[in-house]
Amino acid sequence: MMSKAVERIAIWAHLREPAPVVGVIRLSGAISALGPLRRGLNLAALADPIERTFQLRHLRAVALAINSPGGSAVQTSLLATRIRALADEKGVKVYAFTEDVAASGGYWLACAADEIFANESSVVGSIGVVSASFGFTDLIRRVGVERRLHTAGPRKVMLDPFRREDEGDVERLKTIQTDIHESFKQAVRASRGDRLKGTDEELFSGEVWTGRRALDLGLVDGIGDLRGVMRERYGDGVRLRLVAGRRSWLRRRLSLPRGSAAYDAGDWAGGLLAAIEERLLWSRFGL
């Protein structure tokens, strides 16, 4: 009789045990410190949902759903550092799942995780630094525009698009890029350690690979999707909790329906440049 009673108590306790929770943070889009009317991943926008994710009840792990072509190195580093700091503070494991693209800053974000999973066709890597601009010197001369620029400090202006490219400016830009590239490489080495299987020349060349090839190089730990891997690790009863950002009281009060003149003017003007910038980032990976 006693053994059956104990067995019933054990069964009851098991049934009463709360289901494990995996908090999901979606990191989708270009990484940039953009304005309030322009899209972008940045710490200002994501600090609150990241904090709330790590405060979920019965939290067992955090999953990063990443689909990003990269962007600002500073914002990438800030986001990755915040996620890693909270993971260490809470003693919670972090998993990253790449979707279409986890390249450049997108892959840097993935390196905030303890394990990285990709789809076989995901575009992964691009561990490098790029800078692009335009030159308008011939254009302004053709239309009769005179450029007037006055500075205090001989190096205050670098790579002005309305002046001829200066070799000294290019060398200074390359120095900055080298410093940022080194920070990126350090983040990858710290995250992946001896799991990396390629040479530095191959891994840190800025090249991109499919998820399958990234697995061979040790840039990811496996091929799989978020739901499947989390159920495999934490059981079929695992609860996936997506934590989204909150809109401030002011933004809720000022929100207007699409089609209104006020909405269209603000949203179109604010979002046009962001859309162009983001389109250029995605197009580097054929998307």
C-alpha cells in the first residue's frame, strides 16, 4: 500500500511540474542605430525584450532566431555583449538559429550563443568589414556647384564624397576597418574556440558559406530548426515564448492608421533611406 501511495504521489508531482520554457528573441533585419521611424536592430530597441526574456518563469534556455545581413559593428557588439552577460548572470544556455542569412554582424550575433544551428541552405559567415560610398566630384562640376568646406583640424574630414579620393584617407579607413575586423575575429574565436576547423585565411576572409559548409568549418554546431532542436533538448512539452518589444505610451498615442496623410508622410520619408540601406545589405547575399 505504501509503495502505491508513493508512486501516486510521484506521478502527481510529475504532472504538476511546470513545462520548461524557452524564451525566443527574434533578431531579423539590418543592424543599425536608426531613428524612431526607421527599422533596424539596435540595443536601444531590443534591451527591454532581451531583459524580459531572461526573466521568464521556468526559463530553461534562450533561443535567438537570426535573419540578418549585418550592419553596425558597434550595435552588433553591444547586443551580443548584453545577451552573453545575461546568459552568464542567469546561468541560462543560449542557442542561435540562422534562417536565410546570418552574415557579418548577423553571424557575430550568433556567436553570443553557446550553440549555433543553421538550415542547410542558410548563408553564414562574412567575417569581415566593408565600407561603401559614392563620389560626386564630376557631377557637381557638371551642374555648376561649388563645394565649400572649412575645418579646424587637418583630418576632420575623411573621404568626402564631393572631393577626389585621397590616399591618406583610404589608409586611415583601412586602419579603422582592421581594428574592427580584429574585434570581430576575437568574438568568433572566443565563442567557437577549438570547434573552428578552417585556417584564419579561410575563416576570416569575408567569405560566406551555406549552412552545410559552415558546419564542416565549425562555424555552426548542427543543422536544425528552432522548434525541432528545442523539443529534442527539452521535450515535446517545451513552451516557446517569443518576447517582442513594447511600444512606448507616446508611440501608441501617436500611431496613425496606414493611408492617413500624417502616417504616410512620416513613415515614407523616415523609412525610405532605411529601406535602401537594408536592400543593399541583403543584395550582397543574393537576396
